[in-house]
Amino acid sequence: MHELSLAQNILSIVRSELKKLGIAEKRLTGVKMTIGKLMQVVPASLLYGLEIIGEEQGFKNVKYTVNECPLKVTCSGCGAESEIEKFALLCEKCGSDRIRIVGGREFVVESIDIDD
Ligand SMILES: [Zn+2]
């Protein structure tokens, strides 16, 4: 499942960050992520995966937060930037199809929280 392998990825990013910072893994209390719509992730499934796999890997009582980024394009016709709601890839302002995708592929671990 897509979300499970993403969850694995996220946890290994977090783990290597903690290692880099010299922080014990048990001190992790939260992970915030930004994920673009084009990644086609179901946030609830991802959160579920993170909880299950996280527990297995020894992360207890960690709060995971997913911030979903909209699909964003810029138009080479009029220069407008728009967010695409439906899957019609057209500029929202002038209707041109000469657009470039500028947002929606994000997959970022924004921050991690540590107790003190
Ligand atoms: Zn346009």
C-alpha cells in the first residue's frame, strides 16, 4: 500500500534527523508533514500507517499531523496562479491549458517535536 511505504519513508527521515541531532528516539513527541495533493495520499491511511509502524519501531505517544497542499499551477498565457479543484488542468482565470504545475507534489517532513 502506497501510504504504508510513505509512512516507512517518513519514519526513516525522522529517525535520521534525530540521529543527526543526537536526540534519543524516545523523546520524540510529534511529527508534522506537508503532502501535496498529487501524491494521492489518503491522510487518514497515512496517519494509521505511521501509528502502526511507529509503534513497531518504538515511537510511543507521538502525534502525527498531515497538512495537505493543494494542486497549484501557473498559466503561461496570463501568468495567474491557481489552485485546481477538479481534475481539469486549465488556468482558473483565463481557461488556457498552457500551464505549469507548481504545487501538489510536496512531500516534506516539516518539523519534529521533542520533549524537554
Ligand atoms: Zn491564464
